Amino acid sequence: MFTRKIYPILENHLSQKQVTVITGLRRVGKSTALKHLLNVSSIENKIYLDLERLENQNIFLQNSYKDIERAIEILGFDFSQPGIIAMDEIQMAKNSSSVIKALYDEYGTKFIVTGSSSFYIKNHFSESLAGRKRIFELNPLDFEEFLQFKEIDTKPLQKEKMKPFLPMYYDLYKKWYEEYLAYGGFPEVVLAPKAEYKVDYLKDVLNSHIELDVKLLGDVSSSDILYKLILLLANRVGSKMDFTKIASLLGINRMKVKDYILLLEYTYLIKTIKPFTKGKDKEITKQPKIYFSDNGLLQICGQTSSGAIFENAIANQLSNLGEVNFYEKSSGTEIDFILNKKTAIEVKETPSDFDLKTLERRAKPLELETNLLIGKNIAPSGYSNFIWGGNIF
């Protein structure tokens, strides 16, 4: 079985009374992580409930908590003993959080739950399970995990993490990084043997996301409008959002566009990166940039340029390392990313010394600690004072 970097963290939380909440994109591996935790637990009194199944949803439609408790006992769980109740896709049962709270408080039962919506998990659970839960976000595979799923040796990768470009390292992993850029990090996509299988799977993920996650949470009357919006966003990756223009292209209200984009962010399809500023008021007045949470989903959504595809991957790779912002002056001068408010980063497909000097000049007034130039291709000049994209994890 393939393991994820988050598994040891999740395993450590098994011994805690708090509810273990695993959230993230649909089919990113949440169910697999949940079942892994059940398998490694030595507790025998445990039960798994898939809440996408109607018979399991109906358990939470009983007239009282006692009736719900009886229904779970019929399935084999013993509330008189320490035990684990694992609940998959928690957002499919609307009152599940109040049930968890009641059973948690009365019996001290350990709950492990998954959900595809950060809006439901973070906001609704915050109200009903305050102090009783810890949320873990599961992302698509990073490049190191991608290689492990391909059964490729990652020892050289660890040694070269965040180090300047090295041709031998580049030659060793270039082929795999190109695949990672093209199809992203969904586990089943990574393991699919053919390109057409990968594309079919990604299309299915996108359709399921729209119909089962986004429409479940929001007032979305038309899947067609939502799909068109996603295509428009794919062609604007790495750009600031012009809600008025997008609304005009879709023929809908500007505020409706903002609501839909928030839903796409709440359900993990996209992520927003805010501007780097010295004050909160300035940040509020500037529009964020939008990136897709997985490169494979981005690729099937539009004719995105290779430079934007690479930048999207780097945005996700950096997000695994900490807080990511971008910087832009009123004159239009930009720095692609600011990592943890300390490091200025410029992303170029084919980097050059000119790019690094430009970055250093733009970053100097910000008084940041370091400057990094990230590249994808070998420069014809042999320039090597940059970090290759495959080294970012």
C-alpha cells in the first residue's frame, strides 16, 4: 500500500479524543486515509459508514439521537466499549455534526470523518464541535509522493531539495516532472497506465465535483454556467480576478460570479493567493490571484499556456511549504510569489541571469531575506543559478 506524508500525523491523532476531520478535494485520497487509520488502530470495536450511500444517510434522519444510536448499534457498534466510528463524506448528512457532538459528549467515542467541502467542515463544524475536533487538509500528491507512487527512488530527491539546478538530477527526474505537470497528483490518475485513462478520470472528477460538491452547497441553478466559469478561470490562472468582465462574459450578475468563485474555493477546486502588503486595509482593496488546486484539472479545462501551467504547479508546491502571497505595485511591477513573508520568488520556464537580477531589484525595497528564481527548462546559455521546479517540495 502507498502511504502519504500526512499518515504519521493522522496516526498520532488517533489516540486523541478529538474528532479527526480529513478534508480536501473529492477523490484525493480521503477515504483511503480513513480506512488506513481503521486498519492501523488496535481497537476492535469500530465501524465504517459511507455517507454517500442512502441507507447510511437515513441513519441520521431518525427522530432522536437514541434512535440514531440504536441504528448504529444494529450495524455492530458497541457504545458501552471504547470504539471508533469512521464516517466518509460527512457533508452528505446535514445533521451529522450535532449527532457526533451528542455521542462524543455522552460516550467519548472516537470519530474519524472525511468531507469534501471546507465551507461545511470549517464553518459548520466550528459552531457545533468547537474544541472537539482537529481538521487535517489532504492535498493532491506532491512531487515526492508522486514518485513514490510510481515506485521511483526518491533518495536523490531528498538530497537536492531546494538546491540550485544540477543537470544530472534534472536528467534523472525530468520525464516524471513533465508527467506531474501534465496530469497532476490525484492518486488514481498517477497510477493509471495510459494518458487517455488519466484524462477520462480527471473529467469524471470535475463532473462529480460540480454535481456532488458545489451544487450541494450553493444556490447553483445551472451546471452549464458553472462549467463555463471554470473554463474561464482556467484561462486566467495566475491573473487577478476581474469579476465584472467574467460576469459580462457569462451573462450573469457580478455578485453571483463572486459567490460561485467562493464555492469553488470552499470545495478546494481552486485556491486564491492574496497580495503581499504591509497593512490589512490595502490587502482588502486588491483582488487575489486564482490557481487550480491540481494541474491535471487545470489541463482539461482550457488551452492554458505552458508558462501558466508551470506557474500553477509551483503555486501548489509552494503552498505545501507555508503561506504564499504575490506582490504588485501600482505601476504594474510584479513578483510572482512571496513565501512565508521572507522569500521573493520569480517563476520562469527558461530562467536567465537577467530574470534573477530583475527579481533582486524588485524585491530590494521589501527587505526580504532571500530571492529565488525557479525554472523548468535548461537555458541555452547553460545558466544554472536557479532552482528546478522538481526540487520544490
